[in-house]
Amino acid sequence: MSAPATDRLAHTSSRGVFVTMGGFGGKTLIQVASTVVLARLLTPADFGLVAMVTAIVGVADLVRDFGLTGAIIQARNLSDRMWMSVMWLSVALGVVLMVVIAASAPLIALLYDEERLIPLTLAIAPILLINGLSMPMQARVQRNLRFGVLANIDVVSMLCGVGLGIGAALLGWGVWSLVVMSGAGQLYRLIALWVASRPKFGRPHISREVVPLVTTGGSIFGVQLLNYAAKNFDNVIIGQQMGPAALGQYSRAYALYLLPMQQLNGTLGRVALPVLSKLQDDGDRYRRYIRGALMIIGYLTIPVYAVAAAVSSPLIAILLGPGWEEAATLFSLLAIAGVAQSIGSVLGWLYITLGRAHRQLIYYLVTRPMVIGGYFLGIWWAGVEGLALVYGLLTLALLVPGFHFATTGTFVRIGDILRPIIRPVVLAPLCFGAAYGVQLATPGLPAVVQLALGVAAGIAPLLACLLIPAYRRDLAQIIGFVKQVRKPAAAAPSSAAAVPTYVDEVVRDVAAAREGDHAPHRDAVGNDRKAEP
């Protein structure tokens, strides 16, 4: 293939990353806006009641998915008959689990000793069927690398849900406005995915061809279930022992701490899974992709969490208003887990795309119970704040054995994990110290002023580090990636660009994966078409 064609492919693929990031960015802005508005229209107890239900319903949703999304993306080839079988299996699971959760509403209310959860559970249960219909269609769109379509669906579905939810809150619907927000967004998502993928269900039938997907999906499901328990059992413990008000404070802090991670890691993960699955037989390209992704994650999440933890008090005061002071402390403590989970998200990429889902299940069977045990230790030691701190420290400590176990026996080296994140990790305490020092030195100032001064101070170490050549090289690599997005590179590279960087290699490898994804593709109704970015 000619050089200009390669450049165009690299340009298209790198734009796919940024289109996806734009979608997640739009979702983040909408989510922040909804948090600001709804925190002033609803009470912490309203958020806590919904969190109680969703902690249980989320387990059912994992069973409904059964790891099939990851299995579909990782699979090398899928026939039309297999697609139809997956769709019918997903729908069947959605129906069964919707009925199970609805029937379990009194038990959920008994668990928390809260009768108001019965009607809430009955209203939320149909989302399981909606998700059962949506899953195969989203997996197909993602597998075909149509990231622009998914980004558009993400933003518009959240906008629909938030708009109707805020409208319901203004009408005085209270906790039910949160149910409206979730249900409306998921319903729009189903309709949009149906239009994008045009599924062909055929007659109700689940063929034996789907068994390999179910086998792989079963291991992925086991990992997801353990991971979900580790990330959501805290809600059950807090709600059961301390009530909906305390859980409301914690759930809002948790939702805000997730935003930076969702914005970047969600973007890279959506692109990385299908691309790395296509590179699983090319060790050099695979390793370059991992290094490039980790460098971007390191610089764009670790310093952000450090600064956000330092300025949590004015940040929460602006976003949530009065009455949410406890959420500010919890947000700072959860930032430790934010750093760990941002880096640790790459673990899932390694296990799934290298076909080691069974090994990941073994690792999670050992480590996830340790995290859940940490919740009990933390809440016994120092209440909700102790739980948040123990969770963060334990998640951070488990990264070391986690990456060792994930890379043993593969072509990925520990150095591929460590080298890209060392320099961002060194920056983190400097950014936190500078921002927190300003907070201590400016008591009594308006929250907006404190936030602005703290963020400016936290950014200062980032600017100062540019005096060091190694940091300048890292910045040049990230800028080179942005330039690749803006326009295709020239056919003849200049001498300054003669040495490839991590991120340049990532762009070229995504392009190579796109080229290797034999076009034309068949859509859900059997029409030939090119894969869309």
C-alpha cells in the first residue's frame, strides 16, 4: 500500500479515538450539568435510594450480558447465524432477569429495611430487557469500529435522559426523576442502535455455534461479576449500615470521581479492545499500542486526580451546593482509587485481547474478595471515610501483582507498563502539594476563587517539568498525535520525525488494524459496506 494511503488510514483511525473522546466529553459535560442541577432539586436520600436498587440490579445486568460483549469483540470471525443466536440469547436473558428482579423487589426492600424500594425496583427492572436488546447491536457497531456512531448515541441518549429527568425533578417528582432519567436514556439508546445496526433476528433459535462465545463470555462474566461486587458492595454496606443519606453523599462523590476515568479510559477502551484483538498475533505492534495508551492515561489522569483531590472542598461546593460537605472529603479519598483504576483498566485489555479470560477469572477470584473485605475493615475503622481510604490504598497496592500475573507468559513486558507512567507518577505529589498549599493559604475566599487559584497552582509543576528534556519528549509525542488527528502526515517524513514515538506507533498500528479488517463488511441485513470510523 502506498504511503499516502497509510497516512490517510492513520489519520482516519486517530480521528476515531478523538471522535470517541468527544462523545465521552459530551457525556461528561452533560453529567456534570445534571449533577449540579439535580443536587439542588433533590436530597442526598433520593440519590441513596436509587443507589440501593442499582447496586442489586447491576448484578442482574452483568448476568444478562454474561460477558458476551467482550467475547463478541475478541472473536476473530462471526457468522450471520451466530449473530442471530447471540441476539436471541441476549433477549432471553433480559426477559428472565427482568422478571427475577421484579419478583425480588420485596427481598431488596427487606435487605435495606426500606419499603420505598419496592416500587422503585419494579420501575427499574425493565431496563434489563432494554439492555438485552441493545447489547448485541452495540457490540456489532463497536466491532466494526464505527466509533463516531457510538459517540453520537452516547451523547444524545444522555441528553434525552438528563433533560427529562430534570424536567421531572422540577415538577416535584423527587426520587422518581432519577428513574425517568435512566429509563429515557436507555430507551433512546435502544432505538438509535437499532437504526445504526439494522439487526436481523430471524426465527427464534440459539444455535450451537454460540457455545464458544458463551464459554469465553462465561470467564469474562465471572471477572465482571467479581469486579462489580468489588466496586458496588460498598453501596450495599453503607446503605444497610448507615442509611440512604450517607449513601447519597458517598454515591455523588463516587460519581464525580469516576468522571476523569470515564472520559479517557472509556474512550481508549472502546477503541483499544477491537484494535488490540486484531493485533494479538503481532507482538511488537501490540506492545507499542499498550505503551502509547499508558502514557496518555498517565499524563491525562494521574495529575488530574492529584489536583482534584487537593481542591475538593471548593469543587464540591460549586458543583453540589450546601449540604454536601462530606462528599468533598470522600471525593479526595476516592481520588487514590481513581489513579489506580485508570492505570488498572489496561489489565482488562490484556486479558481479553490476548484470549486469557480464564486466567483473569483466577486472579479476580483471589483479589476481589480482598477488596470487599477491605470495605468491612474500613467502615469498622472510620466509617464511610475509612471505607473510601482503604479501598483506594488496596486498589493501588494490587496493581503490582495484577500486572505481573497478566503479563507472565506473554510478549508484553513489565517495562512496557512501568516506563510510560513513571514520569506522570512523579508529578502527582508535586501537583497535589502545590494545589493543597494554596487552599490552606486562602481560607475564607469564595469557592470559585479558591478553585481557580488551586487549579492554577496544581498546573504549575506540569509547566515547570517542561524544563526537563524527558518531559518535553513526552509532550512532543502527545502533540504529534493531535497533529495526526488534524490532518494526514506528509508522505515524506522530515528528519525531525524520523524517530517513531509511542503515540506515532499507536496511530500507525490502529491504521494497520483497520486495513487488516477486510472490507467490505456485511451489516446486520447482509448488505456490503465499508467499515466506518
